[in-house]
Amino acid sequence: TNRNKFISVYDYFSKDMLKTIQAQRYFVENLDRALAEKWVTVYYQPIVRTANGCVCDEEALARWVDPERGVISPADFIPVLEETMLIYKLDLYVVEQALAKMKKQAEAGLYVVPISINLSRADFYACNIVEEICRRVDGAGIGRAMITIEITESIIGSDFEYMKGQVERFRELGFQVWMDDFGSGYSSLDVLQQIHFDVIKFDMRFMKQFDNTDRSRIILTELMKMATGLGIETVTEGVETIEQVDFLREIGCTKLQGFFYCCPLPFEKILRRYEKGRQIGFENPQESDYYD
Ligand code: C2E
Ligand code: MG
Ligand code: MG
Ligand code: MG
């Protein structure tokens, strides 16, 4: 019976794998259609300045809203688009959507804050991503400082010199580059030593493990000091409670992002949220930043 048990578990496992492979093929085969028919949509999550509670940035986060399967999270479709080198299509689409959003807001007389775009390692190999993004931003007549590039520390990895060059190119052109998910990988300090980032984003695992007696509090405190010493601004993501906000303010984290403030929302909903919460302030970026 043990043997039978083993076989049935194995059967289940392989069926599961087959399902996964089918799901992955689905994303690859339908990407162009999903972009054309707007199944891929962009959600925006505000980032708040710790000192004044004003919205100072927004992060663009992709969602695949499938006519049959509903809202699908990036964890399900990003990895396969990365493996197949197609992710650049989605990421350039996200850039275009973010630029269109800024234009609409500006035309309606609403405040506009810089929008963060997440890039994957494959983006830097599938096309000349720096030029592709630059061309779109310039073409929209929007200042480059309004688009922020988020790069996960782990994508720096092997081709260090190449990635360093790409980060520097973005920055020379006037884009901000933020290091995302800091503290989730292994090479963090070495990368920080050698590449200049405008902002370090602390991975949400620091908040997940947050507890007043926890070691992560001590580690986060010291890392924050280090960033401050380097003259780099800091964001902590995954902020969900007032205790976390108070602690992060105390240790000098300059920006905060998380469900405590707002979850990622589609364009229309985030505008309504901003209208309703008139107490929500905005940092008005310099007009010279917004207009080219
Ligand atoms: P990320 O860049 O680190 O984004 C932060 C993730 O944390 C988002 O998940 C966001 O919804 C979630 N989050 C924000 N606040 C909280 C909170 O208070 N608590 C918790 N538990 N979660 C919070 P999401 O949208 O599922 O994205 C997951 C990852 O997928 C992103 O991590 C990013 O690496 C990647 N991703 C998302 N959109 C894109 C995209 O357009 N292009 C690329 N290349 N990657 C993307
Ligand atoms: Mg990010
Ligand atoms: Mg990321
Ligand atoms: Mg992150």
C-alpha cells in the first residue's frame, strides 16, 4: 500500500506539472493578444513621504486580467515571460501606460508624481531597454525624472559590469534608478559599494519578520544608517501597521509603501481614492521635471 500511495502522489504531482506547463504556454501564446486587447492592465501603488504623509511616487505593477481566468498575479506570468525573453514587451507596455496616465492627470489639472517601473534581467538582453524607454518618455514630452527604474538586487548577479553600465546609462540620461528588494539576496553590500542607486527599497521580508524584540529590527536600523550615510534615500515596502510606520520614522526611513496606506489600484480607482481623500497631500514635482 505504501507503494500505491507513492504512485498516487507521483501521479498527482505530474498532473500538476502538466497544468503548470499549460498555463505557462498560455501566457506566451497570448501575450500579444493580451496587450492588444488590454487584458494586461497596470495597477498603481502610492509611495508616501514619511515626513509629511504626502504621496511622492507611485509604483506600476502589472496585472493580467483574463476574460476567462480573472485577475492573475505577476508571480504567475512574469517568470515565464522572463524565461522566454518576452517580458520586454510587457515592460515597455507598462511604461507607455504610465506615461499616458501622467498625461491624462496633467491635462485634468491633477498632481503627477514619478512612476516606478519594474525591470527584469531579461529586459536588458532582449532589446536596448535604455534607449527604448528613453524614446518613449521623450516622445511623450514628459521629463525623464518622472520615470523611475526599479531593479532587483539579484538581477545584477553575474554580468556585473554590463548591468553596472546599464544602471549608469539610465542615470546619465536623467532617470532615477532604485534598488528593489534589498536584503532578499546575497550580494547586496558589494552591489551597493560599486553601483550608485538613487534609492534603496527594503524588501518586505523586514516587515514580515517585524517584531519589537526581533533581530530584523536591529538589522534594519543599521542598514538604514548605512543608506543615510551613503546619502541614499530609503523606501520600506510591505508596511501594514502603524507600529511599523512609527518604527520606520524613528529610524529615518524616508519613504513608505504598503497596504497601511493603499494597495495597488487600477488608474480610475486610484484617481477616485485621491479625490475622496482630500487629506492626502501630494508632493508637486517641479514643473520643469514634468515637462520636457
Ligand atoms: P515588487 O516590485 O517588490 O513589488 C511589490 C509587491 O508587493 C507587489 O506585488 C505589491 O502588490 C506587494 N505589496 C505592496 N504592499 C504590500 C503590503 O503591504 N503587504 C504585502 N503583503 N504585499 C504588498 P505584485 O504586484 O504581486 O508584484 C510582485 C512582483 O512582480 C513585484 O515585486 C515585481 O518584482 C514583479 N512585477 C510586478 N509588475 C511587474 C512588471 O510590470 N514588470 C516586471 N518585470 N516585474 C513586475
Ligand atoms: Mg518593485
Ligand atoms: Mg521587483
Ligand atoms: Mg520589492
